[in-house]
Amino acid sequence: MKIIDLLHETYSALSSNRVRSGLTMLGIIIGISSVIAMVSIGQGAQNTIESSINSIGSNLLVVTPGAQKGPGVMISAGRGSAKSITLSDAEIIKKEVILAKGVAPEVSKRYQVTAKGTNTNVSISGTVPDYMIVRNIEIDFGSFITEQNVKSGSKVAVLGPTTRDDLFGEDADPIGQTIRINKIDFKVIGVTVSKGGSGMSNADDIIYVPISVAQRYFSGDEYLSNINIAAESADVMTEIQNQVTDLLIVSHKIKDPTILDFSIMNQADMVATASSVTTTLTLLLSAIAGISLVVGGIGIMNMMLTTVTERTREIGLRKAIGAKRKDITLQFLAEAIMLTFVGGGIGIFLGWLVAFLLSYFGIIQASVTITSILLAFGVSTAIGIVFGYYPAYRAARLNPIEALRYE
């Protein structure tokens, strides 16, 4: 049988009962579109999480206080809530770890901040000039904290754009204005470029002050909330982590290396963990959506078996005039594949449309990849072959004499 004849026969057979063919394709359409949408949502979530993690800095390691869990040891304090790292630790790290391109100690806490009759609750970060390098901070206008500000204990502040908007109005110029933090006046010297973020990790909703001022007026002691370290490259992050661990073990006079009073967060590990979680979630969502594909495949098999029964006399006539088993098999298999192929194409379009609309209206970021489209085409074709083979095989095995007698 020629290909053109096979396609013509397939089209004639499917178009003779458009409603039934359409309803049969519906299962495949829903299944494919669901898989495409779920994969795109998972991919979008992974990209968003990785972007959020990478936005906090490049090749970043963060040393936080708090006892780690060791054999038979319970965590004594929540990470970051204990007091075990000091400014001298940061100075040792900066001096000894030559592979670090920046070291920025930080003291952070939330306070109510007022300015000209407005107020907001915002995170106050006491830090040093290297914080710009470590956390990829850029100044929109004005300037950042300087070494002179730190040494002299100047009461100056750099605002994130969200904090600026809350205190002075959108796109206002607050340079030279005064804000009050914990009943202490600070002069605004700069505003940072927006980085985006949400919740407690929002880099736009923050105020930076010199670390010397934060320790004197806010924390009241020498302890730090964390130490931020930027590696020269991703390749040396593990080496730096080991060096910092060794330095702090000696500095803190820790006798048992398995029980530390600090933790080190590796940004690369965070990205890898987040990717693993989102990948697993995407596979789970895709598997759930894939159930509808199986249902759709069963629907195709049911329709094709019904079609074989309805066209028994036609099959007998074709065999009587010389049609081979291969021709009959190809005819019915082609019909099943055509149903899944067309349904898969429509499903891919609808899945892409759902992903586009979700991203367009800002509901959730969704990213459709070529891999997911190719996978969808492959799956739809495979379903047509798998679920269409048995009806085609059954049609080809019919006895022509009995088929011609069939009423």
C-alpha cells in the first residue's frame, strides 16, 4: 500500500465520525497539555529558585553561629541565633584565606524605622564596604558605606529601593535626609539598585549601616550574625570552606572537630539541593499528569476495537481482493497514530499557552523547553503505537470468509 493511499484511507476513516474521533483525542490533548504545563512550571520554579539564590551573591559562603549536630549531640541553638563568631574571626579569614575576593562580616536585626511621619519595619544590616563585592550590591545613586564610616562610627545609612519607597515615596531622592532607627538618627547617603526578592530575603527591603555603629547601638556586643565570603571562582569554594573551618576550629579552641559552634553554608550546595528538589517535584507532577495519557491511550484502544468490529465486512472484502495482513495492520495502526499525533500537537499548543498565560499574568514563572516538546511528541506517538497495535493486530487476523458473513 502506498503512503499516499494509506494517509487518504486514514483521513477518510477518522473524518467519517468526527465527534467520536474528537472525543477520543481529548484524552491525549488533556494528558499532553498537562504534562507540558507541569514540566514548564517545574522548570520555571527551578529557574526562579536558582536565580534567587544566585542573586544573593556570586560563589558565596556564609558562616553562621550555632552548634552543629554531631554524634550524640543535640543542636543547642538555632543557626544564626547563637553567639559564637566575632569580628576577629572575620579579620582572620580575610587575612589568611587568599582565595577569597571579599569578606564581609554582618550584624542584622529588624527594627521599626521612621522618617517624616512615615515608618516601616525593616531589616538593618551592619556591614563593611566589601559587602558590595560579596553580595553583588550596586548603588543607584549616592554612595555605599566606606572604611572611614566604619572606623569613625558615622551614623550613615544606605537604603534599599523598597525601603526608600516606603519611607520617602516612590522614586524619591532621600540623599541627605534623616531617618530614625531605634531612637537614633541616621543620615541617608545612598540607595541601592533593585535586585528583587521576597520575605526575609528581600535585598531591596533593607538598610545598611556601618558595622561599628550596629554593634555599638543595636547588638551591644562584639558578636556577628554571619560572615559573608566570596570565592574567586566556583572551583575553589570547597577549598575555602575547608580553610575557614580549620581557621575557626583553631580560633574557637575547639577540641572535637565533629562538634562545631558554627556552620558554613555553601551557595553551590544550596543550588544543587534546590535543583534536586524542584526536579523531583517536576517528575512527580508530570507523573500525575501522565496518568491522563494512559487513560487517553485506553480510550484510543477502545475506539479502535469498536472500529474493527464495525468494519469487519470491509476488512473481509479487502482481504478477499488481495489485501495482506501487513496492509490491514498498517491501516488501523496509522489511524491510531494519527489520532495521538494530532491530539499531541493540539496538547502541546495548549500546554504552551497555559505556561505563557501563567507567566504573562505573573501567577508563576513557567518555562517551556524544547526537550519537553520533543518528549511530548515522542510520548504521543508511542501511545498511538502501543495502544493501537492490538486492535490493528486483531483486524489483520480476521478470517476473510467469516468477516464477509459478519452482520
